[in-house]
Amino acid sequence: MTNDMTNDNDIIFQPLTFRNLTVSNRIFRSNISGRFDNYDGSGNQVRINWEQKFAQGGVGAIISSFTPVQIRGRILPNYATIDRDDRIPFWRKLGEVVHEYDCKFIMQLSHSGRQQDVSGVENLNLKALSSTSITESFHGFECQAMTKAEIQETVQAFAAGARRAREAGLDGVELHSANGYLITQFLSSGINDRNDEYGGSLENRARFLLEIIKAIRQEVGDDFHLQAKISAVEYNNAVIPWEKPGNTLEDSIQVCQWMEAAGVDAIHVSTGSIFPHPLNPPGEFPRIEAMRWYDLMLSSGIHTFRNYLLFRFPLLYPIFLFLWNRVQKQTQDQPIQGLEVKAQALNESFQRFVSSEQMQELLQKYQGVSLNHAAEIKKQVNIPVICTGGFQQASYIRRTIQENFCDAVSIARPLVANNDLVHQFKAGKDLPERPCTYCNKCLLNALENPLGCYELSRYNNSDEMIAEIMTVFDPAPFR
């Protein structure tokens, strides 16, 4: 299947200009994390290999994996950090490699707060820092409310991270203020239970985020690109029905307007206040992978054994599945459609597992899950809006931009499946011959295995799948 537009006229391949940054096309690689780096937080050649794949594949910009501004802010061990000046040379090298492909590199400044999947030795016997002392609802991660001194220390850590990113020659930074991590824990009406100036009203809950933005601008000036990722709607009660629902779209629009006034250059729209969330990443819950790899998290949270039993035993799994899928029925219908998926567009061997009709249904269900919310935010701000959520069809992406739902899309797991997705679009394909099936097997494998596509139906055999996943180790660090 080919598109009927020349690349010169195709909105997908037209540059997107922010206040201080121009990106060559409208497709960003969204943040997606794997345990590539050294235990102490220093970077590794494997991460450079990983990011190079997407720059070679034609994306206009890469938003880095979750990059902690403090070592205690890691989700998992073996994440490269930006917490010290001696991290700068690694990130400079990574940026130089990516720039060789006319691709920008935006560092995602992050802090886990209580959302720590595996604590690591640096967090042993220490409760995670958060806006609250209330245990996280899904996995049961314990935490303690930050003191004002700890809040100010963390604000300065974000500012220092931005300064280091700039000194490394990177093209900008993104605040990870979405998906249940520390900044979300402050923003959320479902999580934040403070009774000081950082809790209560929306204005108070947004104070931590706005202080970070102010501190970053003071540190790097007004001419360095700064964007923020936000969960447009939290659905904080998505899995545990008796939790508070959290921020609404109207709350998030107000926060976005405040961020714009404070100096943010773009908004990146997602959804959800835990990770993983029934809506993010979009797709199926990978039960078999959860049975295999979730055991790594058993000691991390007080609800993890409960979850493990629900994944492990077939008679209990329907209970989990009911809770997990419940929120999808509350979400809005698809606002637009891409082109019909024709059988001849898919690889013949792939169709033995997923027919064109089934692929059409998957796209209908999962592509653009946050698009309606992104459109509402775009109407209320004057800065570009990027939307994430299962995009992988050129005709669909084209319509999202042409019809002003957003200015660009960010893609994570469909790009893991097809690193060269943008080049495929440029060659005229509307959908890859072996699309992402939204199975989310990569999500759970990343706890213990190299990040990559683990959907066997996309390969000719298992050996081919493993060989592709292992390419991230070439070249190896010691060569």
C-alpha cells in the first residue's frame, strides 16, 4: 500500500519549528527504557547502539530513555543518569552519533519518586521519596513524603540536569511529568495528599513542576529547548477502583497553560498515573511475560505477590483482566481512521498469525489513544503539541497533523518493532509489512532481558528474533 503524496508535500516530512529548535520531520522516537548501562549510572556503548538505530531509521528527534536527575530516582538499576558532571562526556558522544543522521536528541529529565520497579542497592532500606507517604496502589511501592528541603534539592537537581544536557551539546530537555513518576505524584489530585503549599489546590500541586521550570530557565536561559510530558487524564483509579480518579483533562489544560507561561516550548501528551497503565503503553497485557519476569519485582512492593498470583493462576487471571481492561471501555472512540489494511500490504508469513482484518482491529483499538485529549490541549495553548500512543500508520499520522489534533507524534514500541518505520513511510508504505501487534512483550522482557521486539510472529523463526534483539550489543563496549 502506498500513499498518494510526494514527500515534499507530505506533512509528515515537513520540519517542525519550536521557539529554539527545528526538527526535520514530525515523528519523534518517544522515551522507552532498557537496562543498557553500567550499574553506577555511567553510560554504555550499548545505549549508543540502541539510540543510533532510530536515528538511522529516520526519526526527526529522539527523546531519550528515562534519565534520572538523581541516583535515587532510577526506576531500575543500569539506567544512565545525568546526576553528575562526569556524565557529560558520555551524553556528548551519544549526541554526536545521533546528529550524524540529522536527528535531534532531547534528554528526558526524570525522577521515579515512588514508582521504583526495582530499588537497587542505592535505595536499600530507604523508602522512595514522593509527594505522599501513601503506598502506590498497583505494585504497592512504599514511600515517604518529601520535606521542603528535599523538594528544593530535587528542583535544583532537575536544573543541574538541564545544564549538563546543554553542556553535552544536546538539543533540548523534556520534563517527565507524566505516567506516575515523581512530578505526576505532585500534580495528581488522586495521589498528592499534602497540606502545605505543595498540596491541596491545583495551583499548589503544580508548584513543584513550575519551580522546576523556573529553575531550569534560570540555569540554561531562554534559548534552550524545554518541553514537558503530561498525562492529559490520569485515570488513577483504572486498576484499583476505590482509588481517587486523579486529574481531569480540564486540570491538565490549566497546568499546560501555566507551563507555557513559565517558558515551556512544547507539550508532549500521554495518559495515566501508574506505569504500566491499562492505556499506556497501548495494547495487550502480556500475561506469559508477566509470569516469567515479574518475579524480579516481588520484593519491591507489598502488592507484588498478589499481582503475581493473579498472573500465575489461570483461574485468578480473569479477575486481573477484568480490572485491567475496565478503563478502556470508558475512553473515547477513535476520532479518525487511517487507510484500510489490505492483505497484500502484510508479509505472507506474518498473516499466518495476524490477518489484515485483525490488524485493522488492532489499529482501530490502540492507535492514537490520547489523540482526543491532545487536540483539546492544542486548542488551549500556543506552543506545539506532540502526542504519543500506538502510532504506526502513515495515513493516520498524516490526518492527526493535518486536522490539528497535534503537531507531531511520538512513537516507542512500534519503532522497536520497525526501527526504520520513517524510511518505510518515505518509501510510500502506509503500514510496515510486519507491524507492531501491540503485544507489549517488550515491556515485561525489559525487566531482565535486552530491550527489543519479542513478538515471534514478526520473524521467520526464533533464531532470527534473538539475532535481531542482540544487535544492540554490536559494537560491544570493549572493542
